[in-house]
Amino acid sequence: MNEKKVIAIVGATGAQGGGLAKAILADPASAFTVRALTRDVTSEKAQELAKLGAEVVEADNYDADSLTKAFTRAYGAFLVTNFWAHMSADKETQEATNLAGAAKRAGLQHVIWSTLEDTRDHIPVHDDRMPTLQEKYKVPHFDAKAEADALFTAAGVPTTFLRTTFYWENLATGWGATRDADGVLTLGLPMGDSLLAGIAVEDIGRTAYGILKAGKEFIGRTVHIAGEHLTGEQIAAGLSRAVGEPVVYRPMTHDAYRALGFPGADEAGNMLQYYTEHADYFTGVRDLDAVRRLNPELQSFDAWLAANGHTIPRD
């Protein structure tokens, strides 16, 4: 019997990495085994992965030596950063620099880097349609990841660039419907009539698994993913079915969204404006049939709601 190939998964206890870890561990015929990287090997989620059969090791994106050690003797890796943990493009760039360097030093044969578009390709820094943030970005958590793509290429790391999108889970964690003054559940996403590309976060990991199973076919390629493309009206209709009462779509302006004042509101407003104004491009490069070939279990919004509708706030 051939020995299984080790996949080192950054963020294995998180959303994206967890989806990949569980997809591999749930497949008894898998050619891969999981090395779950986490800052806290004693955490409940880390221990859950260990019980499922993962090798759990301690590593930190800010500690390049710990990453190199964790990647050593692995075949490949899934790499992700979490901008929202600190909301700093500089910190995200530092993480990506460490990840690319460690992947090179460890001699990984296939890396999947979870990334996003550079919004400045469509909205230059000098464009005053939206504010410039952190001195040189329009949507820092998009743009910094896109800049980091070059780090992997320059290091000669065999990489698939996996461009993700809006999580349906966001609709259950502060981005969804809220009650207006009359008690009506209202979805205020500032998308106008544009299509929003969304995905169930576990499908990011499942699609990454499909890329790994394809072998070297996707090395050096960019893969754009989504689960479904929906208008705000369609999202509100889905939420209505899930919560059992009407959810009305009343899109805010982007300026009004940026002015909401929660941490990262300007970042989120800029992101949603990018989604809105460049929906034809963003949804156009995300071929759902192509994604489904990599991940036959790809969930529609309604399928995600059927399993997760109970998480949608009703307050």
C-alpha cells in the first residue's frame, strides 16, 4: 500500500482549513492524511481533529521557524490568513511572507494559497469612488492577499491560487437581516440589483480537496470559486424561507454602509461596492459548473440554509 501524502493545513481549526481537514478525514479512500496546524493544540477544535485522525502540531503564521518545521516532510499545504483577526494588511503580508518562505524551505510539492482579487485592477488608488484605506489599498484584505500571490511565484513554490468570495455564514454573523423600527426584518446589503457571489465556507475546503486530488493539473493556475450568484432580493427570499417570516431587501448606499461605525465598516463597505460595481467580472470568472467538477457536493444557498437556517438571527 502506498503511504498517504501529508497535507499541512494552516487554520485547520478555522473555517476554510477546517473544511479541507474534515473532507480529507471523512474520505476513507483518500490518498492524503492531515497535519493540522494550530497555535493551541489543546483547544477543543484541535482535539476534535485529533480524534478524527489528524496529526495536530503547533505552529504560528508569525513564527517562520515553526511553519518550516510543521511543513517538513509534508507533500503539500493549504495556506490561509485571517485579516479580520487584526484588520492589518501589513500583518497579513507578514504572514504570507512567512508562509511562502517556509513552503519553499520545506520543499512542498503543491501549495494551495487562499487568496482574492486585487480590487485596484478595477478601482485605482487615486479613484475617489471609495476611500483609500491603510494608505495604499481599496479593499485591504483583498489587495494584500493578491499582492502576496507574487511571493509564492517568486519563491518558486508550486502553487494553486484559490480565489474565494463572500461566505454565506456572514449572513448569520452580523451581515444579515436586522429589524427596522417597525420590527420588520430588513436586509440592507448595499448590492443594488447586482449579483453577489457567495459560498458555504466548508465548500472552500472541499474544493481545495478536489484540487489536491487532481494532482499537478492546477499547479500554477488561478481557480475562482463560488457556490451561487444571487441578487439581494433572492438572498432575502431565501432568508425569509429559512426564518419563517418576511425579510425585506432594502439596500443601503455604500457610503451609508461605511458610516455604520462597526470595526471594519469602511473595509466592508468598500468590498461590497467592489462586488456591486464589478459583479459582471467577479461572477463571470467564477464558473459554477467548473467548481462543481472539483467539488460535486457544492452547496447552493438554499442547501446551505437547509442545514444552517437555525443560525440566522431573528432578533
